[in-house]
Amino acid sequence: MNLSALQTFLTILETGSLVRASERLNVTQSTVTARLKALEEELGQTLMNRQKSGVTLTASGQRLKRYAETMTELWQQARQETALPHSVSAVCNIGCHPDLWPGLGKELFDAIRESQPAVALSVWQGGQSDLGDWLNSGLTDISLTYWPTLQGNQTLHRLPVERLILVSTDPAAPVRFDPGYVFVEAGEAFGRAHAVAYSDADTAKLSFGSAVLGRDHILEHGGSAYLPERLSAPLIAEGRLHMVKGAPEFERPAHLVTNDAAARDWPWLDAVLHAITTVQ
């Protein structure tokens, strides 16, 4: 399959028309049309519906889109990695949930960077589905995640459990009925335990799907929220956040998943995992 045909397919989708795709790719419209036709003939499927208002994907085009994105990303990554200097002995591509980066994610990155200067590193932040897709496709070699889904060529490593603590910008904030309380999503188990612990409280008016977003909101506008202890600790030390005394605490498991084929070239992995799992 011609990679330029896949790139052209994605460019048509991004720009919305064959004309704009030809302008972005700096080729003639007939070249764009020929590449798309060749791709459709090779697959034996119509991929796009051409209309005066633009193009829309067919069902086959929708299915191809995810594979086309992965294949072009892998090719770009391959070009980058093969162009690395001879001093680089290995490559490690890390996928990380945004809420895990400020603590364990950065600790992992720093541990590899400092102990293995000959290893080239890259970091991708994404949601749970992104992390699974990237690891399965080979775009990443390590995934730091809360809800791992394993394939046969992957290994699960348990990380320290996250403590979720109630913090506030107000040192005198109440445990219950704080009008500035913000609910921060932390998984189904947390949601159930939180509902039991605060069965007498009203539903929060504001909610965030990320601890980082929830933290930034209360720092800017004031309020309280349940946040990971590692995320909150530096701000508590600075006096910008305060741990609410007497509040229930919760836990959230974290995991690291490795691609076995990539990890075979990392004799340093066990030492790095030991370093980040023993950090206090």
C-alpha cells in the first residue's frame, strides 16, 4: 500500500475537499484524485462520497481512518528513530495519562533520562483509549494508566496506589457542604465510594474529568476537590492548598504496561521501576 495515498486520504479528510488537499500537499488536484482512486481500487471499497459541499466518509472510509492514522504516525516515528545519532542505544516511547504525569510519569521520565543517557525518549499524553491503542499499535512502548487492557505481548507492573485527598484553597474549608466543592472524576470505584461517604451532600455544580484541570480551577477560582496526593503535595508545601482535616480518603490504583518486544532491549527497566516505586 502506498503511504502517500494514505496521507492524501487523511489530508482530504482534514481539509474537507480534494481542492484544498491538493493545495496543502502542493500537488495537482488530478494527482489527489488519482491517489484516492488507486487506494479505493486497492481496497475494493468506496472510501469517500464526493459532493459539492465537500467530502464525507463512507462506512469503509470510517474504518480505514484509524488504521491510516496509525500507519502514518508509525512511519513518522520510524523516520525520526532511524535518524537518531549513533550515540543512541535504544528508544523508549512513553504514553501517559495526564493525571499521572505530574507524579509517577515525570519520575519515570527523569529516572530513565538520568540513568540511561543513551536512551532516546518521547512522551505522549492521552486518555485511556488512546493509551491502549498507541501501545497495541507500537506507537508507544510503555503506558502509564489507571485502567489497563492487556494483550498477549504485554506485561503489567503495579505502581504505588494513589491516595486521593480532599484539599482546599481555604484552610478552614468544611468537609461537607462546601459551595466551592468541585467533583473530579477518578474512576468508577472512586465514584461509588464517594457517593457512599457523601450520601448526605448535594451534587457538585462543577465537575472535571482530569485532576490537573480540577487543580487548576480551584487554584484560580478557589474551592475544594479530591486530588491525588502527589499532585497536591507541592502546593500544600507552598501553602497554596490545604488538606481538609477529617475528610475521608480514597485510593486509586495505577499501572505501568510494557511492550515485551521493546522491553527486551531494556536491561535497566527493573532498576528504574524500583526507583519510582520506592520514591516517598
